[in-house]
Amino acid sequence: MTAATVEMPAQPPNKLLTLIEGRAFFEYGSFIAARGLLAHLPKGDGHPVLVLPGFLASDFSTGPMRRLLKDLGYDPHGWELGRNIRINNERLDAMKALLEKIHQDSGRKVSIVGWSLGGIFARELAKMMPEKVRMVISLGSPISGDRNHSNARRLFERMNGQNPEVINDEQFAHLHEAPPVPTTSILSKTDGIVSWQGSVQQPGGQTENIEVHGSHCGLGVNPSVMVAVADRLAQKEGQWKPFKRSGLRALMFPKFDS
């Protein structure tokens, strides 16, 4: 094996990046300041969008994004399951039932946006119920399957054990594999919780990675993320194309190099 093909072992982000995760407050400030401009993003076609919160977070954290999506013409839904702490079969069944209900009530496929751990849930739901899912967008999600990419590993395992129930039941066993629907991973190389390497998916077919400037805790209110999410969701069903960094977007979105 040559030096060029040696893979570095998974590591969490630099501690300095973790210490400055407080910059998420500035991202929220930017979101508020840009709210009027964000209302002019591409409009949606009214299809339902399920938004899943990150580890330890609740629907409160995704409120700003969902309100924006509603203004853009979507039918956004929170997950209504409290804080995202435990991974077990009961929680998984509740999410599947929620996706089923939204799909039945709307009569349309559901797009799922998941922040951090919520992105893992989004991808796995799409693998289990692909006929009900239109697309998946994950924000800073540790999709590699190696928990060493995250600074939250010890806390996660303290609350869920090293082998959560869903893994013992042979689900969530291939996190690195994308679901059979259009799938976008939005990541930041300055993420202080999940190293960006852990959020990279293999591009090709209907998968892509989009890099933004931002913190982990601010991804759900980062204006650049909102631009990317709105662009992805506005695509006509069955006509997915990769994200383009043309024009002013080249200033907002770094050219991703893995």
C-alpha cells in the first residue's frame, strides 16, 4: 500500500474548534439579519419536509429553519419526540410512524432534513422506507459510522451504551452507505463537534457533499446552509441535479476538496 492510499485513523475535531463553538450565536445573528433576504430563496412546491434535531436537541432548535421553510412554501414538520437522546427501537418505531403519517396525510413523498444525529436518522429512515422519501439532507452528521470522528462520543455512549439497541438488531449497521434517494451532506471543515471527514459521503449518482463556513451548533441557522437547503428542496421531484457553486455562490461555498 502506498503512502497516498493510507487512510488516517478517525479523530474528533481540534479542541480549539470545539472551544469556539459559541460562534453559533453569531451565525444565528446573521440568520436574523438576513431573514428578509432568505425569504426570496427559491420557492417550494408545498411538499412536506420533516426536520430532525441533533443529539440532545429538540424541535426548538429547528424552529427557525422550519419557519423559513414554511415561508418558502413547504409543509415543514418537527419530529415531536422531545430531546434527541436515546437510540432504541421504540424511538425508531415512533419516527417510522411519523414519516408514515406525514406521507399518508399529504399524499406526497417527504423530504427529510437532519441535523447531526438527526441526519443519521434521516438517512436510515430513507433506507427503510425509500418509497416515502423524496430526498435527504444531513447537516454535520457523523455518517462514516466511526464515532471517533465526534467529540460527543463518550456522552453518546454513556446514554446509549457502546452498542445501542438498534445496532444489536442489525439496523444502523451501514451508516456510510447512502440511501437510494437523492442525498446531500452539508459539512464544515471548522465543525467543532463532528470532524468534517466523518460527514463525507462518496459522491456519484444522487449523492453529493456541500461545504459551508460555520460551526456545528450553528448549522441549523447558518444562512449559507439555508441557501443550500432551499436550492436542494426546490428541485422538481425526479429531476435531481448536483449543487452548483456558480456566481455569488462561489463566495459562500468553498470548493470542496476531500
